[in-house]
Amino acid sequence: MADNNNILEKLDGLVARFEEISTLITDPAVIADQKRYVKLTKEYKELDDLMKARKEYMQLLGNIDEARNILANEQDADMREMAKEEMDSSQVRLPELEEEIKLMLVPADPQDSKNAILEIRGGTGGDEAAIFAGDLFRMYTKFCETKGWKLEVSSANEGAAGGYKEIICSVTGDNVYGTLKYESGVHRVQRVPATETQGRVHTSAASVAVLPEAEEFDVVINEGEIKWDTFRSGGAGGQNVNKVESGVRLRYLWKNPNTGVTEEILIECTETRDQPKNKERALARLRTFIYDKEHQKYIDDIASKRKTMVSTGDRSAKIRTYNYPQGRITDHRINYTIYNLAAFMDGDIQDCIDHLIVAENAERLKESEL
């Protein structure tokens, strides 16, 4: 029963905080402070879930005690039968709920609920790498559709033989970063390229970066210091494209707090024909870029604490191999191998992500020693 007491103690310790937040989020002064209010409502939701779990947990412990009491003192056969059933079902549910509560007590990554910026770049392998980057983009597009997420391309640089040398998009929806963050890293493909006449298998690679999208109040930007240029978008697109200056370019000088060095950030956005929309997207990318740089230190700290690297850390690490001749996919972080490459490339990647989440949760539990 020591485990029960340990969990109950932790839950009891959160009751006062839950009551305090319940009061705070109705306070007009707190509601007026948007940044604080958003943070508190998030915490309220997490604690509310824990309070519901606490209630169920206490009920189960009570049911077991009551059933024990009946079985010890009651002669009536029906009563004893009911008590035994109650005890059995409560004893099955109790360890399940304990595991759920332990995971809820491990602090979640505060970034998980954010939207994400997804960047895919063709790496080593020339034309074939760009084609593979295009295949990955299609895979993520299909995956986002199944999740009901919205994917918008903010810039794309197409490869000569198809695919993309680089494509950057924003993904909005529920818990996007917490799901897609496992995709950051180098993806390696082994197949006979369409550009190869001899039928030899080549290895090429593309890199994927998933960054949490910064919200308005995550990053302080002095908008007066942004230099804007406009230009005509190139490319096919009929009569409008080359007459209207809808493309925008933004320059911003920013002092990196980790290094103390002032850097010039340059961002272009040509995605829509509407200049204000392009400006808005360029600003969102600037916020995310700065947020990502400022948070790299935080990410490095986590990675250095962890012995394995499931979701954060080195973006140059090879995380997954797509082997076409064998129809095989291997995720090197958790030794996960499956042979359904066609379905995977069609966006059926949730099972792999689930395995990664389980592996990471196991690590986080070890870390918190619950």
C-alpha cells in the first residue's frame, strides 16, 4: 500500500493549488493579463484532470475497503458475491489508474500543445534527395488530413527533377507539436532512383525539423525595427503574378541571448497573392525562428539529461530508414521495424509515433522516479 499512499500524498498536495487557480481565473485583473491568464487556464485544465483521477482513485480504495469489510463480517451469500465482484473490478482498475496518474504527474513539455512549423530539406543525394523530400511532404500532408489539422505552405523551393530542395509549412490543430516533434531528424531512403538507368539502389537523405510555433506573447519583437521589402513573385501563375508586388522580404537585427551576438534574420514569403497575408506569415516565421533559437538552450539541457534521444536534441541524427526494395521502415531510436512502407508513405505513421511516445514516457517516469 506504500505506492497508494505516495500517489495520494502527491495528489492531496495539489488540491490547494487547484482551488487557488480556480479562484484566480475568475479574477478580472488576471483575465486582463492575457499571458498569465492563458498560462493559468492551461494549468487549471491539467489539475482538473488530476482532481478527477484523484476522486476515482479514492473511490476505488474506498470500494476495496468496504468489500473487505463485507467479506469479513457478512454471512448473506448475495451480499458476499456482490462484494467480491466489486473488489475484483476495483483491483483490476486500480493499477491501471495508478499508471495513468503517474504519467499525468510527470510535467508535460509545455510546448506540446502548440502548433508547429515543419521544415523539410533534401540532403545528400541531389535530385533523388529532393524527390524524397517531396515524398515526405506528401506523407505529412496525408497524416495531417487524418488528424484534421490544417497544413499551409509558407515557402517552397522545387527540385529540378521534382520534389523540393526545401519546403516550409505551418501546421495548426490540436497538440500538433507534441505529436510531430518525433519527426525531427535525418530521414534516409534506400531505393532505385527514377533518375537511375542501371537499376542500382542508392541511399539519399532528407532532413526534417519540427519547431513549436511561437505565440504572440512568447517572443518580444520590436516591430518598428523590421525592414520590409516587397517584390514580384516569380513563377507560373497567369497574369497577376508578375504585375503585383505581393512577395515580402523581412530583415530584422536580433541579439542572440545565448551567444550575445547580433544576427541579421532574413525571411521571405511569397505564398499568397495578398501582401498583408504574406506579411503576417513572415512575422509568424520570425517569431518562431527567434523562439526556437532562445529555446535551443532549454532543449539542449533536456537532451544532455537524457541518455537516449527520443524526441529532442540532435537534429542531425539519423532517425529513420525507408528501404523500398524490402518495403521496410526502421526507426533507429527504438528499434521499431515494420514492413508496410506503402501505407506509411501514405500517411499511416501514427503507430510509429505511438511507440515513440511510450518510449519517451518511460524515460520521463524514470527521470521523475515516481
